[in-house]
Amino acid sequence: MSTTPLSAAGTHDLAGFRVNRIGYGAMQLPGPGVMGPPKDHATAIAVLRRAVEAGVNHIDTAQFYGPDVANALIREALHPYPDDLAIVSKVGARRDARGNWNPAQRPDQLRADVEANLRALGTERLAAVNLRLHSGPDGPDGEHVELADQLAAMVQMREDGLIAGIGISTADRAQVEQAIADAGIVTVQNAYSLLAREDEDVLALCAANGVAFVPYFPLGSAFPGMPKVAEHPVVRRIAERIGATPAQVGLAWLLHHDPHILLIPGTSSLDHLEQNLAVAGVRLTADDVAALDAARPA
């Protein structure tokens, strides 16, 4: 078990919650393909309880994880919730029986899905909700929904007290700029890692505006074809020298790279959870950071 408190890695404001920069993502709690019940229900509950016991106070989830599975597990494991626990969800998509991720971005769909999250989690307000954007049509019939209309729906839910903060996910720089101007967003969730820094300009924009940047795929390990951080020779060499795992080095680099980065590594394993929490104690030298900064996909 990690002996370094999570606060050693720093904290960041998230819609009025002061959260540790190492949080937890619930996407891996459901079954394969983020569909169906977990392979081990008792372990899933234990992972959630251990995370909060260890100091995690930022949990990322979604009603479409399962669907309906991750939120039910969170409620079973943690309700009534600690006052300082920031539960962040996302809307903008729904799952079908075959596991497809279908857009659902009309204002009425966004509100219905926020309300579904609230019911499933057994809470009256979420710390934040991310609006997950899509590169194609915004609905199954090919209709287009203006981003301004989606953001207005999110602002209305904030004014109604359903959410404390608004986020945006899978967004380019222009969309993030619009979301900052129109909705005062508090967080951005985009794909980003040591070996996939295409969104460096979005990260810089977040930093300039005090917006939390929460990378998904922080190790590039989710899909074939993505550069795998833990397999890079520079990462592996540094990990061996300091007695850490390559994954821990990749996550530690993210924490070092910018203080606005918040981590939400997900797992359904207690051992893997402990490894993620232990990143708070991983120390990189200036030479380590320089070598990692220079690392590029093979």
C-alpha cells in the first residue's frame, strides 16, 4: 500500500471542491467493453472504498458506463458520500444493446441524462458534468445541434442547482474557447499522454484560464494503434532505475508536466489501484523529466 498521502501530488480546485490531483475513473468497473456487470462485484466495491479511504476525492463516472452499472456500484460502495467527494459525470452519449456509443446531444437529452445520473447516484447535485462532443452528427438521425445550444442547456442545469460545474470532453481548442466564454467551464477531458501531445495547445489554454485538464488514455493503453507509454524504452529505463513501474512513470510525468492536470486512472483491481495511488510518491529528477519531455512515439 502507498504510504505517501495523495495530497503530496498537489491539489486543484474543481467547481468549489479542492481535489487531490490523483483521482479515480470508474470506466473499468463494468464488464468487458464497458458493458454489463463487473466480473467480480465484491472487488469492485472494495476498489471504490479503498480509493476513498486512501484520499481519492475526485471520481469520474457516467451513466452510460455499463450502462447503469458504474453509478450503481458507486452508490452501493460510498453512499452517503463524504462532503468533500467530487463526483463528476458526463453526458452527450448513450449506449445501445450492442455497446455502440451513440450521440445524444439535444438539450432535452442532456438534461434527461444528468437527471438519470443524479437518480442513480442518489444525490441532488454533481460536482461537474462533462459535455462529451462527437466528431460526426449529434443524433442518430444525423441532426446537428449547435454547441451554443448544448452549452446553454448545461448552464441552465448549473443555475438550477443540478451541477456545480460544467466541463467539456473531446473538444478542440476553438470549442474549448467557446465553452470558457459561454459557460465558464471548470474542466476539459481530452485524450493526452506523454506520447500523444496533440492537445498541448488545449492544455495551455486551460492553464491560462485556471481550468482543470483531465487526460483520458493517459498511458495510451486503451485501443490498438495508440502509442503505449509503458512500452517506451525511455520510460522503462527510468522506471527500472527509480524502482517504479513504467505506468507510474508515465502518470508521474503528467503530474509534473502541468499543475492543472488531474489524473483519473481507472482499474477494477485492488493491486493496480495501489500502484496508481503510489504515483503520489514517485519522484522524477530534472534529467528524468528532460528525457521524458524529449520522448516521442517509436
